[in-house]
Amino acid sequence: MRMRPRSIRARDTLIAAVIAALVLGATAAGVDFAVRTTVKADLLKRAQVEGRKVSGGVRDGSLDGPIPDETGGRVLIQVVEPGGHVTNTTPAAPHTVPVSRLWPSSNVRVRDYIECGGVWPHRRCSVVEAIRVTTAPDSVVVYSSERVPSYLVSGLLEMALATGVLLLALLAAWITWRVVGRTLGPVEAIRAQLAEISATDLSRRVPEPPGQDEIAELARTANATLDRLESAVGRQRQFASDASHELRTPIAGLRANLEDASMHPEDNDLRAVVGSALRDTDRLESIVTDLLLLARIGTGGRNAQEPIDLAELAGNEIRRRTFTRKVNTHFSRHVMVRGVRMQLVRLLGNLLDNAERYADSSITVEVTRKDGHALLTITDDGAGIAPGDRERVFERFTRLDTARSRDAGGTGLGLAIAREIAQAHGGTLRVEPHSPGARFVLRLPLPR
């Protein structure tokens, strides 16, 4: 079974350490090769220069006396006769033992090589150039050698480079650990906050780091998702609350009528009981239909939206209806919006129903453009709405102490549904000051 770190932080740190080790190892190998090549080339060049000076002096007879030391004892030079007898040396070179046993042939008079002796850690190596002075059988050989630094012989250079690679790889791992930890810190905070958020407390939000990077976008997306979730749960709770509150009365009335009819059939008018039951059933059906619509508004997404001519939509809805009041219309042409057609039809129908219910003699419907928005205005000449009630009329099952009461008919959800549809389309629905009567103004954004 393959084991690997479960944490992104640990996994990234391990990857960074391995990559650093590979790159630094290759670099260290290159440095080692370059140092060895350069040092040995310098040693060989110096040995060649000094050895060939002495070889030339021996060959032309200009070398009298001991070989002068011009390198401070670094380059050791010997003149060796056949048989291994040392005849002349620099002061620091051995006077009896040749530095090398290799004897160049007459065909290859000059040989360059490295000669080592001893056992580690006392092993020593030297760069040697052996020069056969002439091709004669009894020619002497000049040996010029310089010791290779101990750090190239003992492996100290490789140990130092390996230690450097290890330390730098550990440094890269530490830096990666800290950087990734700092980068993933907001992610951990988001995760912890999401873990603490439950279905009973959706008001909390994850922390949003500043900036426009991926983590900031993740936090904003998470909070937007929590907003939608809280809104959906809120709608669900509102639906349950509204249903339990508002359905109780017609159900209780229906049950009381039916129980009374079943217990005292001879004292009840069956036709009246059935008529009352049907009215209660119709009201129940209307309330349930409106509540279900409220629960569904805004859940269809943008895929369900289409371009709609708001003026044409309003004109078609007005022509489809039969009004008991005079309807005046003022439409601008081609006022296009994007929306769910059936929902906008329902919004317009609810506003027209409200205006028809409370108008005294006339209704005015206008469709215009203003400041990048489409405006649908429906005005009636009825009793109007008091300033303190202009927001209350959009609450579910609101009862007003004026002529504008749901006792005049309806479920008490029409304006609430209209505002929910407006908000789901990115718009607003407000009651604006007007006298006489009431004016409802719908604003929807025009497509770009």
C-alpha cells in the first residue's frame, strides 16, 4: 500500500524538499566536477612548466648544480637515471626514491597522470608529468609533481557539498512549510467556521481575507452559498410558519361546519353547509397555491429567464382581463427585460388585482425607462395607503386598519408574492407617494 502525506501542507513540503534536493544535488555534482577539473588542470600546468624547464636544461647541458626551487616547494622535481637512481632534485623532493615508477618509452616521451599511494585517511595523490629527455636508451627522466589538495583526495569536498545540499533542502522545506501554512491558514479558518455552522445557526459567515486571489474568492463564494442557504431555510421556515398559522382558521371552520352537519343533520341546510365547505376549500387551495409559489420564487436560476418586452406583457395582460374601472395606459416601446415570463405575469396580475380592488373609478398603467431600469407603474385613485403602512402591505397576511384590508378578498399574499418576484429578478417594488390613491412602482434592470 502506497503511503503519502494526507495534508496538502505536508505533501507540498515533501515535494519541495525532493525537488530542492534533486536540483541542488545536480548543481553540487556540477560544482564538484568543475572544482576537480580546474584544480587538477592548474596543478598539471604548473608541473608541466617547471618540469619542461628542467628537461630543457638537462638536454642542453645548461643545468649546473641542484635544481632551483621556484615554486616554494609546491612542485617537486627529480632527475632519475635508468634503474631508479635519483641524480638531482629540488630541495623539497626525495633525494633517493623516485616519485613515480612509470618510465616513459622512447615513442611517448611525455606522460601526464595522477599517482596515488597510502590508505585512507592517509592517502595521498599527486599530479605527475614524466618527461624522457631524449630517445636514447640511457636517457634520464625528469619527474615534475605537485600534490593534489587533501580535500579532493579524502572526499571532504563531496561531504561539504552533500551537507550543503541537505541543509539547503531542509531550508527549502521549512520555507515551503511556513509559506504553505500561511497560505492555507485562511482555508483552515474557513473550514473551521463552516464546521461550526449548523442548520440552526446560518447567520454566521466565514472570514474573508483581503485581495482577489483564489482563497478570497473561495471565501466570498462560501459566504454567497451560505446566504442562499440561509435564504432557502428562511423561506422554508416562513412557509411552515405561514401555513401553520393561516391554514388553521379555514381548516377549523371547515371541520366545525362538517362536524355540526354530521351530528345534527336534521337541523342543517345541506346546501348551505356544502357551499360553506366549498368556500373554505377554495380559500385553502388559494393559500396553499400562493405559499408554494412563494417557496419556489428565485429557485429556477437564470436558465429559466428569457428576454421579455415589459410593455407588450402589460398590454396583453390588460387586454385579457375584464375591468370594472377605467384603465389608462402609457407604454414606451420595446422596454426589454430578462425574467421568468409566468412569474412576471403573476406579479403584474397581483398588482392589477390590488388596483382593481381599491380603485374608485380609474387605474393608470405606465411602462417607461429611467436610469438603466425598466419602470412599471400602476396607480389607482382609491383611498391610498398611509406612509406608515407602505412597507407593511408587502408582509404576508398583513391586516390593515383601513379600507385596504384583505377582508376585501384574496389570500393576503398577493403583494408579498409580487415583491418576492421583483427581488428574484434583481429589481424592487415600492409604494411611492401619490394623491389620491396608491402608486406601486416596479423597477427591473435593463439588460446590458
